[in-house]
Amino acid sequence: MIMSAVKRIPVAEPVWKDLSEMRLAGQTYTDLLSDMIEERKKARLALDMQRIEEEGTFVTLSEIRT
């Protein structure tokens, strides 16, 4: 990964401690946050899919082809 700039994100001390405890040996905060973002995206997708399945109206493919 190429880093073009370093940004600073202020966080409260309890959040910093929690993040520190979540890191694996040798893992950077960038890697940790990237992993957390990816997991969040997957969770949102799963929730969206579940909501669509529960609320959506669906038709069979054969109905579409006619």
C-alpha cells in the first residue's frame, strides 16, 4: 500500500486503549482500521440484503421473460 499522506485522528483515551488491545502483533493501526472498515461494509451489506429480502416483492425469472 502506498501512503501519500499521514492523517491524524483524535480519539478519546478509552477508544485508544480499546484499539490498542484489538491490534495483532505487528499490525499497524492503518491495517487494523482497514480491517474494521471492511468488516463494517460486509455487515451493512448483509443487513441491506436481509432487509430487501424481508421487505421486497420478488417475481420469478420466468415471469420476467414473458
